[in-house]
Amino acid sequence: MYKTEITLDVNNEQRTVYVRNADLLLDVLREPLGLTGAKPGCLNGDCGTCTIEVDGETMKACLMLAVEAVGKKSQRLKA
């Protein structure tokens, strides 16, 4: 299994992780980074429990690949 090193800006902190190109941002936030604020729900974008903010816009982390978040600022939305 081939993994790539990426750096993500999460909550104004640079975090480096190794991911597969197919890894969802939701899974990377929760597993290697231990950030469990974004919750898995339907995993197809319908429910919104995984909603985060990416560059000032709301996104569903279950629909975004981790590699797509490189160079963007992301954070969990405040409830």
C-alpha cells in the first residue's frame, strides 16, 4: 500500500500525516490525527455530521479526499 506524506493546516496548526490517495479527510482527521469532532454519519454527504470549515466554506469531510485539503485551512465548525 503506497502512502504519501502530506501536511494539513488544521485548527491553525500544521499536521503531517501519511495517507493513501483515496483516504477521506474525515478518516484522516479522526484516525491518525485523533480529532474526533467531525463525526461519521451517513458517509454519503446527506446528514452533515462531518461538516467542517475549509478556507471559510463549509464542506462535508466524508466527501473530500485528504489530499484535496493540502494547502487549505480547515477547522471543525463550532456548534
